[in-house]
Amino acid sequence: MSNAISSSELTIGIDIGGTKVLGGVVDSTGKIIDSARRVTPAAGGKELITTMIEVIKEFKSKHEVAGVGISIAALISADQGTVVGAPNIANLSKLNFVAELKKEFNIPIIAENDANAAMWAEYKFGAARGFNPVMFFIIGTGMGGGLVIDGKLFRGSNGIGAEFGHMIVQQNGVLCGCGTKGCIEQYASGSALMRYAKEGITANPAKGKVVLDLAGGSVAGLTGAILTKAALTGDELAIAAFKQQADWLGSACASFSLILNPAAIVIGGGVVDAGELFLAPVREAMDRYMPFAGTHTPPKIIAAKFGNDAGLIGAADLVRG
């Protein structure tokens, strides 16, 4: 597929999450010139394929497009078409939805893990430009990873490499969606942040008053955005929850630094809305946990440039070959 798509041509990026499907028409500079949004069908599988076909047809009716890149929260095989495992989307495992889409459209189509696609967007057009090697942690409900070495996205021997969120940090720890226990995802993700805040409120309801008031009086209304808002106003409980999350992420950054020696580690996802309030403790923890501290230059810890659009921008560029 290399060089099959010229720089003047447009491509489509589609980012599939557990709740929404985001589509965009993207030019060769990473700029989104048209967009669409759909709800992810609860039944997944064939219904999701139908939704993707609708989005692609909508774009093709308005633009000349040369290819489609799909970013999805799933493990993708090395053929860039078959879903090996998709814990948050129904009826996708073992389905080659790229082959299904190619029955409808005679253009290049590829699929990529969402964190890999987001990493590629940051490397080509965003905060990771110029760094080699460069790692990516995307922190949402879970925790995805990406890695670019010498200008190439690292996928491993069969397509599932750079799943940094599933490094085991606690034997027999918190059960993870991947099926094992004690993954770093369970300690440094957005879900973990919520858990730390709720534990803090349970231990000291008076200390949690500001956060609870923002959440409508109940932990059920608690969100990452609310915790970020509280932390930025100096709320002690919210800041403590972020620091606990940052401590775990910093320790992971230290461990991976000795394995990969990256020039930079880019942090993406909603957590970067907290800015230095989160990133500064991550750097501090990384320095504290760093093996052979002081003998080598630590990686830069930087915030991602792109938010929810990163997956579709990266996938739209990856289909260019």
C-alpha cells in the first residue's frame, strides 16, 4: 500500500469506542475538514459494520477520499483487519470487519488499535514530533499504550505490542478487564482515580464535601471532570486522588524508561485536563522510582496535543501507508 495515496488526497478516519463512533475526513497535514458522530450500536458486530458503512458513504457523497483508517479500542491482528479481542464492544472478537467493509468500498482500508492510532497522530502532527523513541500512555476508563521507534509504529510480532497498561504491578491485585489481576491500568487509569476519590470520601465525608457538592450530593455523580475542577480550585481530597494516580503512573514510567529508554513519554486522555497538577507529580514519582537514578537522562513527560480526535487523525494517516 506504500505511496498508494498521494499527499493531495483526503482520507477518512473512524474512531470506534464503547459508546460513540467518531468519523472525520482528514487531509495530509492531519487537519479534520469534515466530521460525523454516531452512537456505537449496543449489539456491536454486524450493526457496527452497518454504522461504519453509513459514515463512509456520507463522507464519500461529499468528498473524494482515497482510503479509510479505523481506530478501535481492541487488539488488532498483524493483518490490520481482524479483531483479536474487544472487551468493551459486543460481538467483534474474531470478526474481520475490514474484509466486510471492502465488500462495499474499493479503496484501501486498515484497522488499528486506538492507542496506537492516537500515538501516531501525536508523532506525526502533535506533541511527540521529533522524539525518538517515544512512548504514549492514553488514560481513560482504561489505559492504552503506543510506541514509535525510528519513525515506525511498534506492533510486535503479531500486532498486539505496546499494551503498556497491562504490565502487572501487584500480584493478585485488582481484577482487570483483560482477565488478569494487578495490571497498572487498575492503579493509574481514570477508573482508579474514581476509586481513590470514593475511598477518600468514605474515609472522611467532611473532607469530601466540596467534591460531593459538585457531584450533586452523591458519589454516583462523580466524574473525572468534577475531580479536575475540584483539584484546580485546591480541594485537598481531589488533589490527593490525582497524586495517588500520578504516583502509580510515575512508577510505570520509571520501569519502562529502563526497558525502552524513550526520549519522551506523552500522556493523553482526559487526565491531561488537570495539567501540571497531574503531570508534575508524575515526573516527581518517576524520578523517585527510577532505577539507576542520576546515571542517565530521564524522558520528558509531556501532555498530548490532541484530545478525542487523536484516534481518527492517526488512523486516517496510517492508511496512507
